[in-house]
Amino acid sequence: MKFNNKRGGGYSASLSAQIVDSSKPIHSLSIELEAQMKFEDGKRTKEIQAYKAWFSQEGLPPFEVKFEKKVELPDYLSIVEFDTLEACEVSYNIYFRAEDLKKVK
């Protein structure tokens, strides 16, 4: 996802609040988590460092959220809420992470 405001480094809840509208539902698009592998010295290891899943909200392109622990994904197109959703901008790309999620509907 691209966003046109230049921000300081690191993840921020305020940046995610500027992008994701808390008054609109967020739909889960993934039916399984994608493992993100750890890299050391430029080489991929067999160690999983995080998990990722895709989500959608009206008015936004689909976006990926990273979770440091394995979370349970709800059914396809279920409405979800995130626990501590944060965003980070790197080279005009936005990356999201959250601690957890729960199914609302």
C-alpha cells in the first residue's frame, strides 16, 4: 500500500488511525496465515519470525498485517477488529502490524 505523507521511522498507532477508518468494518481476506521467515546474513533461515494475513476495508486497497505470534483467522470475509494496529512507512510503502485480532461478525 502506498501513502503520500512522509513520516518518521517506526510503527505508530496514529499513522494506522490516519489510514484505516475505525468507523468502517474491516474484512478478513486470508483463509490461512503466511509465515514470514527470518533472514540472517542475507540468507533465509528455517525459523519463522512472524505471520501475515490480508484484510480489506471500503475505500482502501487490500492490506497485509503482520503478527508476531500465530493468530487464529476467522472465516473468509468475516468482520474483524485488531488489537493494537500500528503502521510504519518505508519508502512511501505502508506496513501494518497488530498484536492480535478478533472476529466481530
